[in-house]
Amino acid sequence: MSVFLSEYIHPDALELLRKNCKVVDNLDNPEEVEAIILRVFEVNATVMDKCKNLKVIGKHGVGCNTIDLPEAKKRGITVLNTPGANANSVAELIVGLMLDISRNITLAHNKTQSGAFRKIAPAEMTGMELTGKTLGLIGTGNIARRAAEILRNGFGVKVIGYDPYVSREAMAKFGYEKYDTVQDLIAQSDIVNVSVPLTDSTRNLIAGDTFDCFRKGAILVNAARGGIVNEQDLYHALKAGKLRAAACDAFVNEPPTSTNTNLFELDNFIGTPHIGACAEEALYRMGMEVVQEVINVLGGAEPAHRVA
């Protein structure tokens, strides 16, 4: 069994894979490839045409936006992912980003390093507490619920949610009040978190006039996918003071730089290079799970988390 491994995975997972399969890091002999394990590699129809014996595509993580799912389904290729394996890691980063932008941590560091302050506790670094605020979840999957759990237990936040795929009754079981539109949820939130996949229906979900719905003191975090929040509209909203601050771990062009997004010009924005799942523990869980699942499917078993 030949498996194309497109990117780095945890060494223990790689060892497990090598014990059970032939591992290749290129597509020089695509007809031999029966499985692909990927992180951000694009598996489109062209790749599937080359890999004529492809049986399974394993996503190291959750989002499958780089996989042509309809094409895989049409060809009978199993697609699986590892939901839950990185939820805690991404949720902890989300909370970290919220703390950073609410208390101006990165900005204060940069200004301190440059010698900008002549006294301690400068007034312009006055921040906002998270305690007792209203957290609005756009998407209430594993990652969002874990972030909400941390914030509710640690900071006593009230949680409200928007998710068209979750009923009002199911959301009530989580302890969340359900809102039917993104705009209504944003209008009631001090903290807005985006945790939805990038699809045709979520592209530019937060864009244009939707930014008029934010409270002036609100903060926004997107650690999901680039393109869900319109970056240019976010830039103008932050400059205009329509919300307090924002942080993104996901961008349309990745890795983000000051040349492919102008958001880094702003003091009330911080960005990170899609590091939500880059924790040792999460990499181990995702790697071991995706490898074992691919091995199982190649052996004829049904995957635990089938996407297509």
C-alpha cells in the first residue's frame, strides 16, 4: 500500500504509517498511490486523474476546503478527517487571541520594545476585561464549544450562538441562546468568534454592512478559514472604529504578510500564520488518528469520520 504524505506529521504518526505502508513524498509514480494524507495540499480532479488507484484521502485536521469533495464522491474515493483531535488546541489559541486584543498585549509589547512609553500604565493601553461579557459564536462545533467552555468557566461569559445546522433545542442543551442571523448575533455580542468551514454559503459571511452591526467596543476572532471574514471590509471597519479590535489566524493568502494583506498596518489587529492546531498534543492526536484511519480504510473498514 503506497501512501502519499504531502506535509509534515508527528514523528510517531509517521513511524506508524511506515510500519504499515510505503510512504512517498511525491507523485512521481501516481498510479501506485492508494491513499493521500494531507494538511493543506490541494487534491483536485487533476490529482485524482493521476492517482488512478486512489482509494482514500485523509485530512490531518478538520477543514476539507482543499479537497474536491464532489469529485471524490463521484469516483468512490473515501474522504475522512479528524474532528475533535485539534479542538482543544485551536480553542486555546482563540482564547489567547481574545486576551491579547482585549488587553493590547502585542501592541504594548511592540511599543515598549520601541521605547514609546515614558511612564507605566499608559492610558492609551487601557484594555477591556472578558469577564461577564457576551460571547457570540458563529458556528457551534467542537472548537467553538471548547472555547466557550473555557471562557464560561474561566471568565463567566454569557454564550449566544448562530448555527443554521443546530436546532434551538440542541443549542439550549449547550446552554446557549440561539440567534437566527449573523447580524442579530453580532449586535448582541461583546466578543465574536468565527468557527465555521469555508463554503459557498460562508464565504464573505462577515462583510460589508454586517460590520455596522458590531458594538464599538467589540472584538472579533477568526481562527477558522480565510475568506469567511472579508479582509478589506474588516480593515475599513477597524480603521473607522466600528469594532474595538480583531485577530485572525486564517487568511485568504497564506502565510499572511504585510504585502498580501493591509490589516497588519493597524494597531488594533493581530495576525498569526494559521497556528491553531500547532501544539505538540494536537499534532500527535491528529497524526495518529488520520494514519490509523487511513490504514483501516485501506484494510476495508469504514472510517469513523467520513466526509465523502
